[in-house]
Amino acid sequence: MLKNHFKVALRNLIRRKNHAFINIGGLSIGIAVCFMIFIITQFESSFDDYHEKKDRVYRVLTEYHHAEPEIFYGSGVPYPLPLELKSSFPELQKVSAIYSEGDDQIIVLDLNGNPVKKFKEEQGVFLVEPELFDILDYTWLAGEPATLEGLNNVVLTKETAEKYFDNWEHALGRTIKWNDNEVLTVTGILGTIPVNTDLQFKAVISYGTGYTSNFETSDNWNGTNGSFGCYVLLPSNVSESDINGRLNVLSKEKKTGRNKDIQVLQSLDKVHYDARTGNFSGKAISQKLINILWLIGAFILLIACINFINLSTAQAVNRSKEIGVRKVIGGTRVQLKAQFMIETLLIVILAACIAFLIVLVFLPQMAKLLDLPLSITPVLNIKTFVLSAGIIVAVTFLAGFYPSLVLSKFNPISALKNQSKVGKNEGLALRRGLVVFQFAIAQVLIFGTLIIVEQMDYFTNQSMGYDKEAIVNVSIPTDSVSLSKMNYLSNSLMSLNGVENVSFSSNTPTEYRTDNWTRFVYDNASEDTDFYSIRKGIDHNYLETYGLSLIAGRNVKKPSEGTEILVNEDLMKRLGIVEPNEILNKKASLAGGRIEGEIVGVVKDYHSSTFKDGMSSIIMVNRKTWFGLAGIKLTTSTISNTLGEIEKIWGDSFPNYAFDYQFLDHKIADFYAEESKLSHLYKLFAVIAILLSCLGLYGLASFMVNQRIKEAGIRKVLGATVVNIVYLFSKEFIVLITIAFLIAAPTAWYFMMQWLEEYTYHIDITWVVFILGGMAALTIALSTISFQAIKAANANPVNSLRTE
């Protein structure tokens, strides 16, 4: 019996090729989208999942009490914290400090200590304690964690060792120079670092080497550094809440003045999804985005199922005689339902196979689009087969249950006379409702896409409050010898025709998670401020280079002429000062009084972070030892030639320092990587949703035209024009799509407003978005319908009426 059902199902598919193609094509696209989303979410959900002790691994965060009741979180912790945890929390199994600032310079030395290669590593150079390798699991090809107990030792990954020394086995015992200061000895080789971890090691240096030696002796509990973190391993009998309680007590004991910040634990499985604090890879993804992906995938698959239901019920009349014959010769409703469900199962299995091929072909493009190392191989496991089986069963039931119910209940006598009304009138309301539903989903995605694109344009084009165009940023050496060359370098660069201005500073006006936050003492007060400010080191060219403007006072002098300070409007307001001139010539001291200067000017507020955040207080000090970045303002007409000339000057000034630059506007665009991915996905899924909806609409229009071909012929004989007939076939769909619009518009408005409210600065959603989106959906739908309608209208009425 089962074999017979499959034979009949296959024959029906071959007999109705067009509708089989639409059904299989629609379902295959829907299933492919689900597979693709599964691969993406599997990858994102697998981060750091391979560590054996993952359930007991935590990183320490700082809970900043900025100005009560304002609270925010950061991954930076005070420098003395790791050592204090080891002594005051003996129940902790392991504690490790970890530091990675980025933009590291590496010089590879030959056996005689001479430089042979130089590299700029934007990310991947870490300073850690050996205990980290007891907390987290990594493969060692050579050496052991204990080698990191000694200073000036480094462990390279296999890939990094091959890049530096061509063969990783020859790397052991060789030396490299780090940031043109410290000579490091290679004492170990790590295996390939998995792609699904936020600790993407390239080189691991022993903690305490170089400037991190100051971290171990620091007693500054009030300050934190976003590049400095701490990981701990809890015993199985100690809870997170117990440690958090004790960390709260410790924080209150160690903090001084108005500082109410505390340290808290965060489990390893939350690190990759915490967009508020970020991580060392800079690629945190919110759990909300993962949930949105699954929701969109489910809706797209549902649209494909709706197409199947619509076409199957619409085709019911064409199969009425077949069903009548089956019932007359003894076929039961159960047998008929089984027949139609098996037909559906066959279609779904074929669609699933095609979907898998679609994923194989388009996964590399998706990986490139989302900048993710996606591969189908890691997810070919039991979960994949369970998902595939689940999709096949669910889609077979969703798509096949109602059509089988409708078709199996035909009255055999009416069916044989071709008088069955099931599928003509009884299923009409359902088909209309399903068309409305699928076009509502498609229009929600269209509206969402338009709003996201508009918000992304806002990010790109909205003024940050300073000049970001044609500014190149290059990391500079921070040793005293290199800093002594700043004047020569500046003069050399300014002599180039394509260079307008040059400034040296700690960082750009806008940074994201890498700014240093500090409290300071204002006007000889007894305590630090009760709020944090962003601390920047600048020179006297900083304002002009970046186009920042003063609202009061003057610019700072050269760093060599004494310590002077600029503040912004927000800092002034937080101090309760209304008139900018009131703050001028007042004293401010930082770093426990070690840095003291006079406030000489007030800078107009500008966006120092992303548009997610409000204005921040900023304090700028003309301090040379904080410099680490050059900002070079170029003329837009000669950029490519000028960059080549800049590289030559750079090579002459710093022969052992790799030249690597980044345009400021590109850097700012990178801050919105997650939003950019969301924009790409919405565009893609909106296109797929409207494509599937139109595919179903095409099938319905084709069926409707075939059913009313004689009516069209009669109307044409009676004088109806082509326009009249096209309108006749289209008017019902216009009404349905309009109803879908009325449902989709407020739904999209509500959810997109929720998304936009995550940003302090965002666009206003206007009616134009919905008009444009609705017109686009209606135009696409009418274009789909009109093809069949015009074909019917242009048909010769003689041929249409010949069988009457």
C-alpha cells in the first residue's frame, strides 16, 4: 500500500509540473533559510563551549556607579584585583590577569639579533598569567604553560609561528621584539585556536613583561582599564552569588572617595552575547539578534507552507474526479489522507534535498556577507539530523494536513459530476487569509529593512561634531626615543603637498570601549568627582586636525610648555557650572595628584562614542607620554599618492615599525558591525519573503485565470477591454494586499521603535517609509498577477469559448 501511495504521488507530481515546481521551489528556499540560520546560530552559540570546565569559568566585570542612579558595566578591572583575589579568596581554584591593548608591533629577529621581518598585529597579542591555561583548554604543540612564569617569554600559535619563522618547529628558542622595546624568547607553540572563541591568541606574552610590570605593583583601586581583565575558576562547591557578595565587600573596602564601583562575576557562556561590555574579539552578538533570526526563519518557512496550502486547496477541483473514483471503488478518508500526506512528504523531502544544495552553494557568500567563518562541516552532527527531521515532519504536517482534510471529504457523486464546491468557495476565505498573512510578513520585513537602512545612513552621514573625512590614523611607538622624534616627523609630514595637518594623541575623538575613564579632583576639592570622564592625551594640533571647536578659553600649548587641560560642555554641566568662563583657570588633578594642570578651554560637545550612547564628559591633557596615535588630515584629491609618501617618511623615522593605517570614517563605520549585519540580513530575508509570496501569488493567479478563462472570453465578446479584464483579476488581490499593509504597518512601527530606542540618537519613523514599502509590495504583487491576467485578456475568445 505504501509503495503504491509513493507511485501515485510521483505520478501526480509529474502530471502537474508547474505547481510541483512552485511548491518544491518555495519550500526548498524556506528550508534553506532555516538551515542557513541554524548554521549561523550554531556557530554563534558555540563560543567557548569546548572548554572542559566552562561551567565554572567566570570573568570579572566592573559595575560602574557613574552618577547615581546611573549604572553601566565594563570588562576592565583595577590592576591590583588579580593579586588580591589570590590572597583574599583562597577558595578560588585559579585566577589569571589578562591584558590586550591591540595595535602591537612585532619585529622578528635572526639568530644574531638583527631585524628581518616586521608585522603589525591589530589584535591577538595577549599578556596572561600561566594560570589561564589551567582555566581554559588549549592544545600545546611544544612547551608548557609554566614557561610563562618567567618574564620576557612568549608563546606563539602554530599559524603565527609559521608567519614569523616559516616553520613552527624552528620557532622555539628564537626571539622577537615587541613594540620595539622588549626582546621576547619563544618558549612554546599553541595549536590552532578554534574560531569559536573570543580569545583569538596569536602571541601570548608572560604577564609582568614590559609596562605590565607596573600593573603588579599598582595600588590604584579607583581606576580601570578596558584592556585589562581577569578570569577565575570557581570550585564546584562555591557559587557565583557567594563570590559576588564578597567582591562587593572587597570593593567597598578598597575604593576611596566617592567611588562606589564594585566588581562582579560573569559566567563564560554570557561573554560572547554581552554587547554592552564587549570582549577581546570585538564581535559580541546579542541574544536578541539570534532570536530575531530564528523568528524570521520560522516566518519565511511558514510563507512557503502557506503557498503549498493555497495551491493545494485551489487545485482541489481539478482532482475531484480522481477522489470520486477512489471513493467509489472503496477508498476510505483515512487512505485518501494518507495519499495526500505522502505526496506532501515526497515534495518536502525533495525540497529538503534541494535546500541542502542551496546551502552548500550560497554558504560561502553568506559567510562573506556576515564576516563569519561559517562552514557546514562542523554542524553535520546529530543536531543537524534532528533539525532536518523536525523540519520535514513539521512542514509536512503544516503544509499537508489541511489540504488532505479538504480533499478527502469530497462527496463522490458530486466529485464525479465535477460539481464539488470544496476548494471553490469553502476554502476561499482561508486562501484569502493566508495571502494576507504572508504579505503582512513580507511587508513587515520590507518596512524593517527601510528603517534599518535609513538608520545606518544616519550613522554614516550624521555629524559627529567634528571632522572625520580624509583623516588617517597610524599607531606610533611609545618609547622615549620614538617620542623624541615627534617634532621631526610632524615637520616632515607637513612638508608634503597632500597633508593639511598632523596631530599626536592617545586616541581619536571617538572610540568605542577603548577609552580610558577616570575621576579627577576639581579646584582643590577634598574628593574626586562623583562621575567618570573620558581621559585623552592631546597635542596643540588636535583641535584643528579633527575640526573640534572651542566655546570658551583657548587651545592648549605644546606639551613641553607645561600641563594644560581642556574639558567639554558635558563635564562642565556635570560640575554644575552654567557659564563656560567660570571653569577657566581652575585646577584639575588626575592619577592621585600625579598629574595636575589648569583648565584653559571648553570644547563644544561632540559624540565620543556610538549613537547608542549619550554625550560623555571629556578631559583632555596635553601629555606627551600618553601619545600612541598620529592623526593626519589629507587633502581629498591626492590621497593615494600622499599615503605612499607618508609611508616613506614613516619608514625613515621608525625603520623597525610596520606602517599600518586606518581611515577614521572607516573605523567609525566598524563600530556598527552588528547593525550592518542586521541590515544585510533584513535586506536578504525581505527579498526572499517577497519572492516566496509572489511565487504563491503567481500560482494562485494562474489557477484563477484557468478557472475563469471562459468568463474572460465572454466579457471580451461583450466589449470588455484588456484593462477591464486585468482589473477584474487583480482587484481582489489589491484588497488583500491593502489589508496586509494595514496589519504590517503598525506591527513594523512598534517593533522597529523598540529597536531604535536602544540608541540615544536615532531617526524618526515617518509615514514615507510605510508608503514607499507598501507601494513597493503592491507593485511587485501586481506585476506578478498581471502577467497571467494580461495573458488571459489577450487570449482569442473563440479559443476560450470553443468547448462551450
